Amino acid sequence: MELASHQTDCDKLWTLQHGCGSLSRNKNDPSLSETEISEMGFNLPLTAEHAERYARIIEEGTAVRRHYDLLIWLQGEIQHYLPHEIMLGAWGDFSSNPIRYDIASALLGIRTKCSDSNALSPLLQGLFNRWVSLGQMPYTLGRGESVFLLEEHGLQCSFGVALRGMRSILIHGVSDKRGQHDCLYIILSSRTRLDTSAFNALKLLLPYLDTAMGQVDPLICDPRSAPTSPDMKDEGLSMSEVEIMNWIKAGKTNSEIAVILGISAVALKNHLRNIFKKLHE
């Protein structure tokens, strides 16, 4: 099974970091040899630095308990491998309408409760059906592909407005045999193209993304609860926080925003934590 191979790779990461001592052997030269990588059985190039980062991402993901925790996790080191502005997780019976889902994003107004589930469900069904037709394998779509654009003009909520600013999408899912339902995870990015590393990262991290989402209480969709163009000042954000949010909406990375504002990465991270608390209180 595909999930079994995911777990095997993650077990190898743990062994690499805590068991065989490869990290300490490679402290001066962090690149693992081709023989070591082959012996570990990884399907993607891996250095000691990447192994450590993946281990941190996995450990932090297993600690997620609230929607706020999920936001912080998705805005952290995972962005190095899966750069995105919006993550949508959908689950249940994809032949039904509406489909249950949850949205995690640092973009202002992009929240589950502000979305229109009736308008969004046809798009989710289309993405799910394509995943099934591809043998339940991950796939990507670009801005110009009809499946990606099919329903976005019918979305009048803030999510529909944000969707028009996305340039690429990465999709993968999980079939829960015991729970007898499917889960679909959709990564939306303003980048023109997500490369092979993002593709491989999603395959490796999918079980932990699924676990993190499963530990968070689902939010209720209510499209009547928010306007299509929310005012950031109404959310209680300071002027500097509004500026940070504007740069995030423009697709800038955390490191780029820190350079633009002339602040440290730590200071920016503290700003983001305050912003997330205000937006999701």
C-alpha cells in the first residue's frame, strides 16, 4: 500500500536522525553518499540537513491540536518543501453535496466559515475524480488547465477571489479503509510552477498532514458570515501587521518579507503569530 511506503520512509528519517549516527558522521560534509541513500531506500535525494528538517516538520505536525496550531505548522519549515498560500483538506463521500472541508491559510478572509460549500463542492468533486482516475497518485495543475479554472468564476466568496490569484495546484489524497471515506489535500500556490521536490515532499509528508488535520475540530462553513473583500483593519490588525498581510497576499515568502521590512526572521515570525491569533480568535 502507498501509505505503508510513506510510513517506511518516515521511519527511515527517524532512524537516520536518531539511530545510526549518520548525521554526526556527516556534520562537516552534510551530503550523504549515494551508497548511504540507496541503503536507506529513499526515492528522493536526501542530505543530513534535509533529514533534520523533515524530522522537525514531522515532530511539530504530530503536536497539532487546534486550528491555530495547524496554521503555525503550515507557515513554518514545511513551506521550504511545500510553498503555498492556501491548503484545503476535504473528506467524506465525494459523491455527496456539499462536501466537508477545512481551509488553512494566512491570507486574510480565507477561512472555512467564510466559504461557500455549495459552490466549492463541484470543484472538489472534479479534483477528486481526477485523482481517482490517475490511480490515486498525486498530480499538479497549472493556471491554464481547464479543470483548475472550471469552477472558480462561480465562487463569489473570498476563497474564490483568492483562487484567481493562484498559479499552481498540487493534489493528493488518502483512502481510509477502516473509516470508509476518502480525504483529498489541495495545495494552492501563487508560484507559476511547483517543482518535483514539492511533489515528492507531499508524498512523504501526506500521512502527517492527514494526522494533523484529523486532530483538529472541523470548522463550520457559513458563506453568509463574511464579505467578499474583508477589511484587514476590521480584524484588529495594526498598520505593520496589515502591511505584512499585504505582502503575503502578493505571494512573498517569509524571508522576502523580512528583507523588505528590514526585520529579522524571528521578529517576522512573532508578528505572524500575533496576526494568526487575531484572525482566528
